Amino acid sequence: MTVTCGAAVIFYYISLLLFSTELVSGIIQPELNQEFYQIVSSAKAMVTIVLLPIVALVPDLSYILIKKLFRPNPTDFVLRI
């Protein structure tokens, strides 16, 4: 589950970089050209961009952890051994 979440976050940033290039943004929406690079030029934006997906995943990961601890299914018992 953690690998999937990490892959989703990495895919999110790759798509942001890809859509910010001149070729792709010219096809989709010309106003997006180099927009992501302008946004990440400040340190405050970089901290927000890095920490926001991690903070957004905390409730989901907490729910999964609590569910496995208090209401495990038979597969969890096998994987624990």
C-alpha cells in the first residue's frame, strides 16, 4: 500500500513537470507554459508542494493501520506469521 501511495505522489509531480513544458502546455492550455517553475521558485511553495501530499495521506494510512490492528482479516493473520 505504501509503495502505491509513493508511486502516486511521484506520478503527480512528473505530470506537473510534463504539463508545464512548452510543447504540452501549448497543446492543452498555452497559459500553463512554465507556470509550475514560477510557482516553485519560492521556498514556501516548495515546502507546501512537498508536505501537502504527505499530510493528505496521513488519514488514509492511519485508517488502514487501525483497521489492521483492531479488525484484522484472515489474510492479515497469515501475513503476520
